[in-house]
Amino acid sequence: MKSPVHRCRDVEHSRGQSGAGGGTSCLQEEQRIPISKDVITSSSASAMWFIRDACGIVCAIITWLLVLYAEFVVLFVMLLPSKNLMYSIVNGTLFNTLAFLALASHLRAMCTDPGAVPKGNATKEYIESLQLKPGQVVYKCPKCCSIKPDRAHHCSVCKRCIRKMDHHCPWVNNCVGENNQKYFVLFTMYIALTSLHALVMVVFHFLYCFEDDWTKCSTFSPPATVILLILLCFEGLLFLIFTSVMFGTQVHSICTDETGIEQLKKEERRWAKKTKWMNMRAVFGHPFSILWFSPFSTPDHGKAETYQYVV
């Protein structure tokens, strides 16, 4: 597979090179143009971000409903009927905390601009304002008409180019990119922990009901209790496996500094190699602290960092 650098794409030459504002030729040599992050940051980065995709909205609603169902079963089927008050308080506090953090992470991942490139900025006037040197070029996306920075990919659902796009996840109704990858990782982690905790409580509740009278271990009838617990067990097992795999995949992607799309396309590495710890800090913030695990903390992705347009 050829590197994207050697593919024919829409390019814009500087006037010193071609005397015109645009062209469609491929360059044999690669050059990069360092440009401040502020130049390619979408104007919507500080505004509310929400993708109006029917499939994504339905998946996001289903995600919340499943968490609320687990909350209902845990509270009203297992904890409130329990005779052990300390058991109910400890497990109720732990489960509700994990569920709250999971939903908060989901909301941040869904409503955070993943790193959208300004739409329609690949105009002749704007490119001339970059004051490119002779021989320098920039690529533009033919789909959203934007100047395409290095490691950015176009999302057909968001209809935008996303910086360091990993994939588009319908469950959070958003792309997973440079600005919201932390929240997506936290979402998968907290859902996995919530599912594991629910499964452990289901096992203990079954054992308790088998030893005691089924009519006393729940406020619901025995058949209804069994059905509710089995459904929760199935949901918890399914989500535990799925989110654990996603969490491991995301952590591996962060440590290797290679997005899912870059791995899938086997793109040639054209960026500086950093240590795994530096890659983790780039996503979760500097330095390491308990804020890494908080969906309410916005990580510092490096404001002094410069980005390079693919050329």
C-alpha cells in the first residue's frame, strides 16, 4: 500500500513555486509547514458540539437506558431489600459512583469537539495568507474543502476532517479524536468496572436467595426477580467484554501513538516517536494526577505544540 504522501490528492502550491493558487500534481519529496494550533482549531471547539446522526443518537440513548436499567435492578432488586445495611450502603455508593462517572464520561465524549478542522478554509486567499515558501504545498480535503493537517482524516458521519481521528463510535455519537480520547477511554473503563461490580453483586444475590427464601430476598416475585437478574447478568457480561477490549485497544493505541485508522491503513509513520509515558500524558494531561480519572478535567494537550500540514 502506498503512503498517503505519494497519492495524488488536491494540493495548493505557493505562488513562488507555480505562480498559481492550486494544482493537482503529486510531489516526489515531502515537506512540512509548521503552523500554530490556533490556526487549525475549529471555531466550534469552545462551543457545544453535537452530531445530528440518527443512528448515533439512538445508540447513545440505548447506552443511557442500559445503565439506568442496571441502576434500577441493583437498587430495587438487590440492595434495598437487603437486610445488611452496611452491605447496601457500601455497594450502593460504589456502584452509583462508577455509574455516574461512566455517564459523565459518555456525555463529555459525545459533546466535546474531537478536533474538527475548520470547514471550508482551503480558499486561495487563506492559503496565500499562510505565506508559503517556494516549493511548499498544503493538501486540502475535497470533501469538506478544508486544509488537511497531518494525521487528520475525514469522517463521513461528522462530515469534517478530525485531527488524530481514531474511529467514529456510534455509542458516543461522535468521533474519537485528539480532544475527546481521554473521555472515551474513561467511559470504557468505568463501564467495564460498573459491569464487573454488577456481576459480582448478582452472584452474591443469587447465593443469598438460594440459601434464604426467594420471597424474602426481593420485593418482586421470584420469577420477576430471576428474569431481572438474568438480564442484568447478560448485560453486564456483554458490556464487560466489549468495553474491556475497547479500553485495552485504546490504551495500546495511545502508547504506540498510532490511531486506529493509521493502523488499519498501515500508514507510514511521519511523526516524531515519543515514549509511552509521554504519549499517555499527551492524552490525559501533564503531569500525572488523580485528574487523569476525572471526566470533569480538561487535559492540556500542549498549547505550545505546533501542527504540521501534510505535504
